[in-house]
Amino acid sequence: MSTAATERVRVVVYLRAPEDGAEPLERAYREISWVRRPDAVPGLLRSELLRDVDRPGEFALHGEWESLDAYRAWQFGPDHKDNPSALRPFQDRSRGRHYAVYGIASEDL
């Protein structure tokens, strides 16, 4: 079953901190405009920076979007394409694709 364009999606971007510590990555996250002003990106409901509890140098940026359409509009729009993210240097491309878009397959309360 595929995710309809109007259903909520979660986007996960895989990140890796530099060898000398996580502070530069955490600072870059705080500098992103939509972290400081969540209402600046239409359709973005929330975002959070997650740290792997078993591998402290590995992080994930988790974003919840009101719909796949809203995410794609931002992803391919000028606000994203013309303004590289401060997190780009930390993207973990060792696993192949550095991000994934997930639809909700099943949800419990």
C-alpha cells in the first residue's frame, strides 16, 4: 500500500558528527531557519534532532510533514534548493542514500 499525497509523512535525514565532537552539528541544527521559526515552512509540523544512544556520533533529523505534497513542494521549491542546509556537511552518505521519506503503515495510540 502506498502513501497518498495527502497523508502525513516522516522524513529522516541521517547525520554524522565530526570526530572532534557533536557541538558543530548541534549548532548547525539550531541555526536552521525553520528550527528557529517553525511556521516559516508551510506543511512542516515539527522537527527534532535525535542522537543514537548506542553510537553517540550518529544523529538523525526527524521531520513530520502534514502531507507528502507539502514535503515535495518544499523539497523541490526555491526555499530549499537555493539555500543549502547548514547540516549538509554532516549528512551521512556512508549508508547510500542519506535520507528517507516514510509514510505511516500502521498507527497505534
